[in-house]
Amino acid sequence: MLIKLFGIMDLLSALLLLLLTYGIGEMLAYFFAAYLLLKGLLFFGGINTFFDLAGGVLLILAAQGVYSLFYWVIILWLFQKGLFSLLG
């Protein structure tokens, strides 16, 4: 049950990161950034936590208006991780 909740939250984080490129959801980004940072710190140790921590930092930066090409890597990573959590 908890894995599915994490999957839904990862999908929403990826969607929000995508929407931030269009200026939608700046205030909500801080909640999801805190979620990703907290999850990355709690389950520290591995590539997944690196991408969670990077996703949290990039969500904060995107809410401030800073974007880069690396955002697409994080969007795709969070999307596939969330999808596999829901399917598995």
C-alpha cells in the first residue's frame, strides 16, 4: 500500500515538474520537493535516493524559474519509477 502511495506521489511530482516549465503550480512544488527530499533522506543509499534528492532540489529550482535539460531526465525517471510502483 505504501509503495503505491509513493508511486502516485512520484507520478504527481513528475507531472508537476513538467507543468512548472509552463509556470503552473509554483506553490505546490514546495510540498512535493519536501516529499522527495524527505523520502531521499529516509531511504538513503542507492541510485533511487540520488534521483529523489535531485528531483526535490530541481523542483525548488523550477519553482524559482530555473530550468535545464537535466529536468527531463528527472521527469522521465520519476514517471517510470511511479508507473512501475503502481504496476508492481
